[in-house]
Amino acid sequence: MKFSEKMKNTIKYELTFEPKSLWNFTKNKFLENICNTGYGKDTSKDYIFSGKGTFLSGWNKEFHKRLIEFYTIEGDTILDPFAGHSSSFIPYLMNRNFIGFEITKERYNIQNEHLNKLKDIFPRNCNINLINDSSENIKNYLKENTINCIITDPPFWDLEKYERPVNGEQLSDIKEYNTFLDKLSKILIESSSYLKDNGFLLLKIGDFRRKTQFINLSGDIINKILSNTNLTFIDKIVLELNPNKRPPLYPLAITKKQMLKVQEFVLVFRKINKDTIDEDNDRINWNRKLVNDVYDGIDELFYAQSKGKRDYITEELEKEYNKKIGSK
């Protein structure tokens, strides 16, 4: 196809966000509310809460939604070797199959409990398989060539402490950085071996400091993966962190002459097969909603924030939610 013809067809590619490599901090309030399991949040009768008592960090749901929307289509299978307490919710709502590993029983139960509440309001035709085990044992559960996309947010060494499992250990419990790096890399490398051709590994990661030492976790992970897999490093998405987390660190940054770390990254790797990559790209692109099914013209394509473009995914979820809740 000629380039000019390809450009004419761009009006048919539908996204709810501008596909640029810098994503400013934003929250999708509706998604955050319906996916909130009640950890450290105020409850509301309009949303689904399980009423636990302690806050646990998790995915920014809008960022998670964008990754799933851009790199997968309905019916694809997503793997998360570090499933935490909310990783299955957005894949489920967007009708993707999901396999996730959570080593602690408590977090596993929290995710299952809340998932059952979502299923009651948002019936879907996908398979969600949460596994209460360490992803170090992934070979006991997965078959080769079955995963379309890995989307994961692993521990950043010991920056956050997690519940200690009955058997095994959390990566955040490892005392030596190089030991942590080797163990994390091994899990990611093993997980990527189950990707289909042209499948993606999307890894949310951040750099940080340990006292005066700069820990280049993103760079170290890139080197480990490229040295031990047949994946290609194709992209880096920059995620701007919440401005509310910055002011307490200003004095430390100024006195130590060290810039504040206000970003994290999504590292994008792909298992490229040059013979079929165009076909696989078309499989994703042409199975989206087409822009002429939703909008009146090309001027409404992209630039969602600056031009006020509607987020049709969230809109449809809100309609589905209101229809179900309004009927009770």
C-alpha cells in the first residue's frame, strides 16, 4: 500500500488518547472508583468496595487502560507475573483474558472478592485466571506461545514492603540489589518465553536513589532482558508522577544537588517476527472501533485532552454500570 493511501486510512484507527511517549499524571475517576477495593479510601454507596483497612499501591487505572487498548484487542491473553491486588480488573472490564500470579493469600483473596463484584455488574466473555503462587513457578501453569502481551508492575527492590507469604519470599525482602535484579530478571525472562510472535512485554519500572547511590533499575533491566531473550527494545513511555508527592523532597534535592525523581517508565519490548509483524499490527488496529462509528469527523481523532475528545471506553462502562445499578 502506498504511503498516501495509508495516511488516508488513519481516520479509521480509533484510540481514546493521543499516542505520545509522555503521559502526564492523570486519573480516570470512574475506573479508579469501580476498581477500588477499599484500601485507605472513603467508601461510597455508588461504587464497589470490600472495606479493607490498609492502602496498597496499584496501577493508575487510566494508564493501565491505555496500554491494554493500544497493544491488545478483545480476546487477547494478558499475563502479569506480579499481579498485586488490582491487575485483573481493567483487563476483565476490557474483555481480555488474563493470567496473574500473586504470592500472598491475602492479596489473592482481595482481588478475587472484588473481581466477583465486578462480574455481577459487568458480565464479560473472558477468562480470568488468578494463581496464588510465585511467578518463579510459572512453567507449571503456562503453555508455550499462548500470551499476547505481558503487562506488569514489579517491586522496585525494597521501596515498598509487601505482606510476607507463607511460603517463599517477596522480592522486596531481598537485601542485596544485584540478587534482587537477578531474581526479577529471571522471572521476566521466563515469562517472555511464553509470548506469541510479535507479542509485547510492557514493564512499568522506575529509577531511584539508595542514600547517595543512583540505582539505574530501568537500564539494568533493559540490559538483562536484551542479553537473555530474543526480544527487541522498541519504546519507552514516560509516566509523570503525582505532583503531590514532590514538595517534601524539595529540601533534600536542593541540599544534595540531586534532581527529584518525578517519572517512571513503561519499557516496551517486542518478540518481532519480521515476516508476520504487519499482519499482527493489522490484527490489532483493524479490530478496534472505527472512528466513523463513534465520531463525526477526523478533527475529533486523537488529542483527547486538548480537544475534549470523548473517552468511549469509559463512557460505555459508565452506561453499563448505571443500567445495572439503576435496575436494583
